Amino acid sequence: MKVIPVIDVLNGIVVHAVRGKRHEYQPLQSIITDSTQPLDVAKTLKMLGFDELYVADLDAITKGKSNFQMLKKIVAETGLKLMVDAGTADLKTARKLLDTGVSKIVVGTETLSSKNFVGEAVRLFGSERVTVSLDLKGGKILTKSEFEGSTNPLRLLGEFQDLDVIEVIILDLARVGSGEGVDLDFLKKIQAEVQFDLIVGGGIRDIKDLVKLDELGVSGVLVATALHSGKISILEIKKAGFL
């Protein structure tokens, strides 16, 4: 299992995401960096030993304004592998995103109109470059009103499995930045029903949570708040073998 740090970008700077209430997000305050510039934060994370980064481009997700130049710079100047959620829901935008040099596009259910796009993207770009994010809030899937697909989390995951998706993020926005911990019972149900490389995000409290998720067999964990607040240290992550 590996720890993947998260950068949430809104209005061009890195912000502290809390419970999905984006209108309340404040500029990042961190013990590992004084900067709120995405490139600076990415360079710091690279220096600390991380080789992969999850970027939530909230400008693209909420306003349709993609930060493609920012992503190109991060890739060019850090060499980090980026997995990016930029609200991608069509093949043209997906190709533009991949052309910036990012490793994977993240297709979030929150901005997905039809699950058919997922199948098209997997066929065109390959399953190793398309990750689906099951976006949840209060146990319910976040989708667009016109979404074509099941609104039952387990059933929808089964539909994504049939589309040859191999990696899924389980992202509970209600837990993001909350330090509440993760829903282990729900993750166990997922593992019993479908076969994916699972990445978990939202609510990570400390190194104990990471150990529990490792024991559960997830392949990755998205971490932001606990890392920037110091509740999880780089030393702890390295000692546990997650970095």
C-alpha cells in the first residue's frame, strides 16, 4: 500500500479541503510548506520522497477552467506521476489532460453524465490510465442529475467492473479534512462484491488508520489534512513502508 498526497487547487492556489464545502475552503496552512502555489507544494512533496500525487483541479470541476499549464509545469519540473480529477467527462478533454503529461485521468462520478464515457475512455486510453472515483457524501453517490447508471454504490461499482475499470477511488467527501476515520465496514463490503485496486480518501486520522487500511488490502490512501497538520509524519509513513 502507498500513501498518495493530495493537492486541492481552487482559484489557482492550494486550499484546505473540508467536508466538500468548497465555498468555505481556505488557503493551505501546512507544517511542511509555507507556500500555497501548486508547483511549490508539489516540489516539497517530491523532496520528502513521494513519487505520485493526486490533484483535484477544483477550478475545472466547479468552473470548467482547467489548469493545464500548471499540470504541465508540475510534471516537467518534478517528474511526479500525477493522477488528476479535472471534472473530465468527454474524450476531447481527457486527451488534452493526458497530453499535459499526467499519468492518469480520474473520472469522478460527481461530474459524470454517463457511465458509457468510462468505457470509451478505457478502450481509447487503456485501463491503466483511467481511474474512476466513486464520489460519496453521507453514504450516497454524488452524480449529475442526468447520470445514466445505478445510484447504488455497490451496483455501480459492478457496472464499472464490467467496463474493464481496474482501479477505483472511494472518496467520501463528507469525511475529507474531518479526521473522522474511514468506513471500514463499507470497504469490506466493496471487497466482497467486486475486484479493484482500491484507493481510499477522506477522514484519515493517523498512522493507525493507514495500518488498518493496509491490513484490509487497499492499494493506496489519499492523504492531505493529516499530513499538513503533522498528525501523520513522513517518518511514520516511511517506517511503515508506505513510502
